[in-house]
Amino acid sequence: MSRILGVDPGTKRCGVAISDRARSLAFPRPALAVTETLISVVRAIVDEEEVGLVVVGRPVALSGKETSSTEVADRLFGQLHEALAPLLVVQFDERLSTFQAQRSLSEAGIKARDQRSRIDSAAAVVILQNYLDGLHAD
């Protein structure tokens, strides 16, 4: 089975996570800098890791309203959807993913000042794991 790639969009970095081949567990990968090469770097990961689906987090406020972060995520989703076609690229609600990631890192004993370099990909793990859990909920 092909892997699933999870992406947590950001303005400076995008968190990245990838599933195992069974599509049951998500693992962090180093965050990617948001530069003009971001899309080609994601495409290289898709090719190297035999990714069959990309899940892009879509942040909205707790109220369900869109925010400036939603616009950033929607723009990245559109770019990936176009660049990776015919590969399936989907959006997934990522409410509270960063909060959950911070809590997980804290519980793992990682101090707040050391979390900055890991938080983006930890949030991508939360997004992807929630998506994977939904696949296996049947």
C-alpha cells in the first residue's frame, strides 16, 4: 500500500509527516522552509516515499470561521493539487493540532524553547494521525 503524506501549512515552515505502508501510524519528517522550491521539494518526497495521497491541514477558528491561516493553507492546497495531479490531494480540518502537538512534546519532556524546531512537523503528525484514524474507524 502507498504511504500518505501529511502537510501542516505555515507562512515560514510547513510541517511534514508520513504514514507507514499500512496507513496506521504517522511519523514526523523535518519541516520544510516555505520558499519558491517548496512544491518541488514536496514532489520529490512524494516520488521518493511512494506517496499515494497528500493530506493538507486546513486551519479554521474554533467557531468554524476562516482565518488568515486558512487562506495560506488553501493557497498551498491549490498549488499542490495542481502540481501533483493526478495524485489525490485533500484538505483536512486541523483545529487544535498545534495545541495537541505542543502538549505531546511537553509530555515527552521537550522544553518549550526546544519545541520551536519540532512543532510544525509534530502538528503534521497530529493532522495525519487523525486522518489515518478516520480511515480505520469503519
